Amino acid sequence: MTKSFIAFIIFALAFSANPAKTAEFQGITMALVSLSLDTQLAPVVAQQAGFFKEEKLDIRNVTIPQGGAIMIALLTSGEAQLAITGAVSAVQAISRGAPITIVSGVFDKADYILMGARGMSNLNDLRGKVIGSTGAGSFSEFAVVESLRRKGNLIRDKDYTLVTVGGTAVRVAALQSGRIHAAPVSSGARINLEREGYPVLLEIGKAIPEFPFLVLVARNEFVKSDSQKIASVVRALERSVKLIRSDQNKAVALGRAYGLPGDLDNQKKYVEYIADSFQLRISDENINALLKVLKIDRRPEEFFSDVLLKKALQK
């Protein structure tokens, strides 16, 4: 089964409730890689606050949770023109020949919080303990190892053991069961763990701030044919980011009006944790930092073009 065919199936299922509207849609489809607020909030606020409309844009969001390959297929097939996705997956896809370009940032720091077992109070408590990560070679694995080296002078396999556990839900369960003594989790998962008495040992994103987390990517053909529209999208998202940073309560209210699911108190706390990490500005240095970590020996300008970003933010 080809990626294009898979993309078609996902796209058709996503809009099967109104196929006529799908067939007639002439605007811009933006694919979102996650249901979490760090992915959803900026485009949703731009939609609800009228920022897209003021830029004369008709934007439709399609969420493909944990669907990196499917998302790239959507872009490649032309079913989507833009996507908000993980910076690591975007760089890896481009290195393998995906016809896409990073055009701006969205979320500038890794949304990973290192949570410890009950009773721990600082990084020294991790000595001799077991930490769980997503998997070998994953960004979360790198993020844990590098942040602990920088902030705790802790070295893997000498001061602690790092084991493969799986996704966030599995890591949380392993921490709660006592199978591991610490794990990186998202800000969303942090909320409930803190309420249950699990301590925050390290905000990983702040320890490795040069590595972007989420980026806006565009189909290369769309960059060539509609660069002005992309600049308009970036301008609208920049206004959204400013609103999120300056008025978190309004941002949450707009998200809820759009229909983003979740408990109000949890959403407020989540946005409180992540608001400052929304950032569209990104540089060659940020991309180069990822390339070095991923051991991709290529130039950052092959992955990222700052032309539209500068054009959008200077207006």
C-alpha cells in the first residue's frame, strides 16, 4: 500500500461526514501531528480570533495523531499544503527526500518534563536509578541524556540506567508502578502526576533550549506557487502566539469555543506551563543543532528557508 493511498484513506475518513464540502474546499489544509495543546493551540486561536480571516485565508485543520509518515504522505500527495509537526521528524523526512521545507518554528523547546518517583527531590536522587525513555535513538532518549549531563553532571550507564519503555502513557504507568524511577513526560501528563505527588526533577526543554520541538512545514510546490499565502499564515500564527503569551485565559477560552477537549482547570494549567515556549522565530543554528544530534551531515538551508518567515514578521 503506497503512502499516497494511505493518505487518501486517512483524508477521506477524516471528512467522510461531509464529503461534498471536502470536494469543494479550495482553501489551505493544515495537518496537525498531535491532539495536544502545544500542537493545536496556535492554529486554533488564529482561527477563533479571526487572524486567518483577516489575512483572507481559509484554513482547515486535519489532525493525524502520531502519524508522521501519514502526514508526510498528505503533504506529498497535495492533500495538505502545510503541517505542524515535530522538528525531528520533519528534518528526518527531508533528509530522506520528502518534498517539504521548514518555514517557521511553532514551539521552540522540547515539551518534556523529567518526573521522578515519590520521595525524590533533586537530580542527585537519580544516581543508581532507572529512567524510562520512548526508545533507542529517539529524541526523548537524547533529551534525557543531554539534559542530565548539562544540569546534573550525570552520565548514562555510569550514574543511571536508561531503558526503553514506550510512549508517554506507558512511561507514566511504568513510573506509577515503580518499574522505573523517572521518566520524561509532556506538560499535559505532568499535571496529574504532580497532583499524585510525583516531583518535577527537571524541565528538559529549558536545559537544551537550542533544539526546536514543533515546526511549520510546507509542501515545496506550495512554497513556489503560493509563497504569499504562506507568509500570511505565518503572520496569523504570530498574532496567535502573542495572544497566547499575553492572555492565557483568553487563549484557553478560544480553544474551548473551538472544541478542544479537556477539563478547564487542566487546560489552564497546561497553557500556563507551555505559553512561553510558543515561538515562530527559528534559525539555521537551531536546525544545525538538530542535524548534529541526528548525525545528518548536510547544510541547514537544505531543510529550512527563512525567507517567508522574515517576510511575514517584518510586515
